[in-house]
Amino acid sequence: MNYAMWIRRNGFILGLILAVVLAFLFPGPGSRTGFLHPELVNNVGIAAILFLQGLSLAFEKLKNGAGNWRLHVIVQSFTFIVFPIVGIFLFITVPLIWPAEPAGIRQGLLYLCVLPSTISTSVVLTAVAQGNVAGALFNAALSNIIGVVLTPLLVHELMKTTGQSAPLGPLMLKIMLLTLLPFFIGMSLRRFVRKWVEHHKAWIARISNTVIVFIVYSAFCDSFAEKIWQQHGAAMTAKLFLCVSLLFTGMSLLIYWTCRALRLNREDRITAYFCSVKKTLAMGVPLAVLIFGSRSDVPLILLPLMFYHPLQIFINGLLANHWRNEVDVAA
């Protein structure tokens, strides 16, 4: 086995694991009162991530996928209607079968379900499986643009009953300034630096991933400093992983069989599946920091997403290769 290649391919996930380990060993620097000033760095980092996403988004390629309205309706309906309904179901039923479950976990499952899709991996996996790449790019980008506004609104409305939602007006203003504004600035500048961006895509991805790893580190620093994990133990983590696995499996089957029932062609079916079932960690972590603010249980809220992310990459990677092999065999 080529270990160097394996480390490169899984560097982001390994970085997330390292961030949690460092937070456990050295929680002081990244805590709210730490010398790294995480609140300031996180805000600047969030703006940088969205600026780089806008800079990297090939807007000229979106036009090719814009006309397939049937595909768009399916993807966006699963992302912002079906998934949130499932999230509400989990929010209500999980405490009934898991009475000792922390409130942050229940809110984290709901938060996971209202997030938009990924951009890069949805497009890459669709390309590997020989699906409709233009449709994947259009839907993934549209999902993230809608999600910047709709995800906080859904979280605010669905979590009103907990009494822990922040005032909506200041929250939305902060999100607009730190996400949509730098995103559209990046998009508008792309035409001037397109060749440079295409040549340095790998470094742009590394910068974004490094910022996300730092945000995860600072979030977990607060939880370790305040001894949140000692209150729940390893059993909670195992139960949550099982719950997230069942959520992923159930939604995967529902999306796949819905696309079959609607008689989508093979390329659109693959695109609809990858764009509908995936949830973005790149957008999810920064939005969680903005939405849930300085709550000490933010790591608990992020934990379902951090389990879902590697699971979706691993399983969907296998599926993409399987569907590509089907085409190769047929040819």
C-alpha cells in the first residue's frame, strides 16, 4: 500500500481527528479566553472560506446544467424539504428511545438535516460515476447559495421550542456579511484570476480545509475545558454513530428508489443521488459557529455532521466506483 498517497487522500479527515486530539491535550490556547483569539480568527476564516469558494466556482459551467428543471426540483426538494422533515422526526423521537441523550446531540441531528449539499465532492463523485456533471455543479452551487440563507432560517424556526435560538435579525446580518458577501466578491473576481485559480486549486482547497480544522479545534477546546465530554461518556458516541449510519442508509435508499420511480435516466439519477444525500462540512462548521454562537455544547451539535462526513465520503466513493465499473463492463 502507498501510505503517502493514502495520507494525501485522507488528509482532511486525519486533520479533523488531529484537531480533536490537540483540543483534548491543549484546550487552553483555542478556548474562548485563549491567546489564539478563536472568535476573531473564526470570523476571518469563515469569510475566507466563502471567498475562496466563490473564487473557485466555475460560474461559466453552471449554464450548461441550468435547464434540467426536473433534476433541480428533485435535488433541492430532498435537501431542503425531505431531509428537514426527517430531522424533525429525529428531533422528536430520539429522546423517546434515548432518554439520556444530550440536547446538543438532538439539535445536531436536526442541524445536519437542514444543511446544503457539498460542491466539490458531489461533482467529483458524479464525474467518477459518469453522471450528469453539469447538473451536479449547478445543483451543488445552488444548494449552497440557498443554504446560506435557508439553513439559519430553518434552524431558528425549528429550534424555537428549545428556547436556545439566537435573535434572527442580527444573526442573519452577520451571516450575510461573513458568507454571502465574500462569496459573491469571490465570484465577481474570478473572471480576472481564473487561470491562476485553476492552477492553484489544490492550495485553495488546503487553505479552506486548514481553516475548518482550526474552527473544529477551537470548538472542541471549549468543550474539553468545560468537561462536557466527561458528563456523557463513550456510550453516547457509539449510539450517535449508529443513529447517523441509519440516517445515511435510510436517506440513500429513499433518494435512490425515488429517482428510479420517477424514471430519471442513468446520468440524472446518479447526479440526483450524490447531490441529495451529501451534507457539507465546509459550510456546516462555519454556519454552526455563527448560528450557535458561544454555546459550550457546539461540539456536540457538530458531532453528527463529523460522523456523517467521512461516512458519506467512504460509502459514496465505493458507489461511484461501482457505477463507473458498470459502464466499463457494458462497454
